[in-house]
Amino acid sequence: MRLYIVRHGIAIDREDPKCPPEAERYLTEEGVEKTKQVAEAVAALGIQADLMFSSPYVRATQTAAIFASELEYSKQKIRRTDSLLPGAEPGAFLRELAREKDVSTVLCFGHAPHVDGLLAAAVGASRHITSMKKAGVALVELKRLSPPNGQLVWLITPKLMRKAK
């Protein structure tokens, strides 16, 4: 299974007086634009998602919707899961994913530092090996989900992904 781990795009700052509650923080205009550029670059790689999962928080679901548009994946099929929320145990998402027997390509959308913990868990590392940027994307090839046995194929920053487009 190929697992693409995506951190949400740039969201409204917590210090902004207009900032809503944490679960409702949304992407800024800059966040939408930069995320769209990254999603276009990912689509240019020919990636086709079998499944997409997202944290239920607004900024993650917006990021997932942008990727869905670029990858021609129905936004209605994006599955929201609490196992991608900040603070969730990273192995919980991998266990959830293990129930999906007939999929080869999955994209998931979450938050830092959870996405870094998920990547570490997927490759069997005991601690974080990354610090993903907003709208950053990593590809992990999973040979086994339980217990996880994966290999980091690539990790790319949004800036580099946009320049490669």
C-alpha cells in the first residue's frame, strides 16, 4: 500500500482576533493557493487515490477537498476520522487502515505533530524523524500494516513541490 501523508495548509493564526475555535480554524487565502499548487503537482505525478481520510477539523478537510479536486476524487467520499486528530495515537490510524483490504493508494490529511508521529509509526521509528511543513507531502510504502512495516520513499516540502510543477 502507498500511503501519502499530507499536513494541512496554512490556516488562520491562533492569535488572530477573528480566529474561531481550534476545530473550526480554516485555511487562509494564501493557504488555499499554496495547497492548490501542491495538489496540482501531486496530480501531475499521476497519483490516483483509492481512499482519502481526513481529520474532521476544518483546515484538514479543506486541504483534503483541494487534493480531491485535483486528483478527480469525489469530495463526498473523503472519510473523516478522529484517528487523524491532533493528539490521537498514530497507530490508531494504521489499525483503521488495516481493515481496508483492497486498496493500494491512500491519502490522509492531518496536523503536526501527529502527521510526523504517523510517519514515524509507519516506518517503525521510535520517535519523530520529520517535521512536515504545512501542505507538505510524504509517501510511505507499507509492506505490512500490523505491525507497521513501511519505507519512506519521499518527503517533499510545499516550496519544492511548487517549483517542480
